[in-house]
Amino acid sequence: MDIPWTAIFLSSSLISTVSVLFIPQYVPTTSYAGTFLLLLSLQLAVAQAYRMILWPFFLSPLRHLPTPKGATWYNGHAAAILREPAVAPMVRWVDEVPNDGLIYYRFIFNADRILITSPKAIGEVLVQKSYDFVKPSFLRGNIAQILGVGLLLAEGDEHKQQRKNLMPAFAFRHVQDLYPEFWSRSCHLVNTMTAELERLKKAASGETELDPVLDVANWTARATLDIIGSAGMGHDFNSTENPDNELAARYRQIFEPTGQARVMGLIGFFIPGWILRALPFKRNDTIRQAASTIRCICREIINETRTRMRSEKERTSKDIVSVAIESGAFTDDNLVNQMMTFLAAGHETTATAMTWALYELCRRPELQARLREEVRANLPSPDDTQFKLSSTAMDKLPFLHAVCNEVLRTHPPVVLTIREAAVNTSILGQYVPAGTKIIVAPAATNMSTALWGPDAKLFKPERWLHPGHANTGGATSNYAYLTFLHGPRSCIGQQFAKAEFAALLAVMVGRFNFELEEPDKEISLQAEITARPRGGISLRTRVVQGW
């Protein structure tokens, strides 16, 4: 349960004022500030004792649920969660802790958490009772600076209306029409990277025979920003060509994992968001400046789109901005929020998936060679400017889809999401009080041996190639694959993202051979907004001739 900050502040203020005015003989000081601080400290101490000891050990209706070992009496399982790589404890717990779909654990200062593990529990939280479980206010407030209060953060009827009005932009028929744009942008990326490799080789002047090293994560992030710009918003950001592009630079600042961002994320669990955002952290200034720049760019695109739409005799544009404007359901501020949501979520997640895909293919060079062979056998060279990619052509690449699906299963860009019970409710018949935090962990569910079999934690694209497994990977339930979630709050851009990812990976592996610069380096997960490799991954990159 959370500390009721607002109630404590208000009651401390009221009681201190009344006490000093009317019964000063009964208070240790006649100072308003001193009395307020004394009462505030006393109430916080009592609230914290109730939260840390009385509630979790004696009163919580959840205390009898299966619990992982290793908890401390004052800090629950926080030590393991903070010590180990992101979400690693949850990945272990789903297999180690015998449970019927719910695991109870305690975070810092014994804060209640329920990890849902079974398809039935996942179905209740994400589908049948989805609007009983909302994003916590601390998460909404912090992420809203970056993503805007768009579809991702809207709740209830507002969310239903926004999703309904934006659906035409993400209809599968429309996404199919975007395949040529995905291909074109992907080809532009590899041709620009090819030119950069030539430049690096000339600069080396024969000093080394090793292939040049590229920060592929940076390249793919710029390319996916251009794709969401052109295919999603009808605007060319030109980030692939120009690494100093202002928008790309701002997003690099936002998504750059820093120690300060991690500290602020932890503090955000315990103090109101408005206090956290007012603290003199450099990270706060960086986010504010970046968000201001991004909002200005979004407004410019909205104005450009309106001007273009007025000149069109027939409405043919189906990008996100055009669809949202045409619906008439969004104010300009709403439109800016939607654009911020899709710009950030739409490019960073795919770029993260690309990073993990290339990492896995470097670890298994035989898979990389097999994928390259399939791509080259079925698709023309990126130098063929007349080719228009279609969904039919992509359907002829089963191993590509298997690799993409397996990357998204084993390395979901968002490894964990939090919900909060908005009302007193239940999961699998277990009473769940309002305010309880529910943990939905795609990284854990996607690798559960109960759902995927004994080889669940292995990167194994072949599982998607067995007869009848192309869409399931052999999992026992549809809810075993949580990368895009399920239900009313599932990712609206799922088809867009999967098609974009497949096109990018096909072109890059078709053109280049990738090897890890440091093959013996241990890679761990660093989860901020998305789950990146800690410290990044540098790849030796070489053009493979003949395509």
C-alpha cells in the first residue's frame, strides 16, 4: 500500500495551524513551520511503520500467496531486484516458485507486489478486467514528460475513444500499403552505412585488416525514427543522413541510460511525481528541454499536415496525424501528445529489437548465414530502386519471421509493466485491494518453461518453423507471448512494428556480415524505458558482396 502523501500533508498543515492558534500551550513550539514539520514527521513515521510491518505481515490479504525465498523483514525482495540485471528475479521466480498464477513479493520498504504468471491470470488483468487495472500515477507523471498523455497513458473511456479514432491508421490493410516505405527506408539505411564503412576503411589507411566497428544501435534508432516519421506522420526527419538531426539528438538524450535516471526511478516509488520533477537533478532539465523541442516539432508537423489536407481534393493520407485530424476528436494539445507517444514508442522499441537481433545473430553465425541466404534468394538487392516490397514477398521468408518472433520473445523491448488496482477487485478469485501494484513481466512470461517447454530460455528460431507453430512457437497459450500485451491495452502498432522490424533486419543481414567487437564480453540487461544491452554493443561490420 502507498503512503497517502496528500492526506498527510493536508492534515499536518491543518492540525499545526489549529494547534498554534488555539491550543499553543499543548504544542512544543509556537512556530507554524516547526509544528508542521513535527506533525508531518510523526505521521510519516506511523504510516511507514504500518506499511512496512503491520500491513505486509499481519493485515494484507495477499500475504498467504506463494512468495520467493530470500526476503528481508524490512525491505522484502528489493535486494535481489536491485542487485540483479533488470527483471532477472522475475524470470527465475516464474519457474522456481510453485504457484497457481500469482506470486506475492515485496519491494523496497515491503511494498506489495503481485507477479501474474498464468494465462488465466494474465487474461483477467489484460482482457476481462483490463480497466480495473490502470497505470500508477507515479508512472504516468514521469513518463508523460517523454511520451505525452496520449494513447499509452490514457485510461477508461478516454482510452477507448482515442483507440477507436486512431485504429484506421494501424489497420492491417493500411500497414500492407506501407511495406514499400519500410523497404525504401531500410535500403537507404544500408546504403548510407555502406558509404560510412568505405569512409572508415579509407581513414584507417591499411593500419588494420579488421572490419570497421559501427554503433549499429545508433544507426537503427535513426532509421526507425525516419520510418515512423514518413510512414506514420508523412514527414521526413532525415535522421539517417544527418546524425546531428535535432529530434534524433533529443531522443538520444532521453533514452541514454544514466545512473541518475535509475536513482530518480527508484525515488519515484516513494515521493509524489511533482516533487521528483522539481528536484535539482540534471536529468530533469534534460527531459524538460528535450520535451519542449519535441513538442515544437510536433506542432510544426500538425500545421504542415493541415495545410496539405486542405489542398487535397481526395483524402488519401492514412498516416497517424492525418487520421487523428480527420476524426475531429483531438485538440491540438491532444494531437501533440499522440505524436509524442508514437514517435518515442514507435522508434525506440524497434531499434532496441534490432540491437538484440544482431547480437543473437552474432552469437550464432550459422543462423546469420542462413537468414542471409533466404533473404538473397527471395528479395532483390537494395540497389534495385524499382522494387516495391509487398506482404506477399515477405510471406516467402519463413526463417526471417521465425528470427523476428524469437527475438521479440526472448528480448521484449519492454520487459516489465506495472498496473495498479483502481478498485477493490480480484484475480483468480484472490481479493486484491485497490492500490495494489500488479506486475506484468513479458520477459518472464515469454520464457516460462511451464508455457514454452524446457528450452524456453534458449534463443531458438526453429521453434516457429515446426508445422502449425508459425504463429505460436509451440507455446501452450496465446497469453504465453506478451511482447505486445493483449486486450484493449495491447500495442495498437503491433503489425506496423513487426513489418518494419522484418524489413530492416532482412536488408541489414542481406547486405552485411556482423561480428561482435568483444565476443567474450558479458552482456546484461539495462532497463530504462526500453531494455537495452548495458554499455551497448559494438559490431564489426563488413559488406558481403554479391547482392
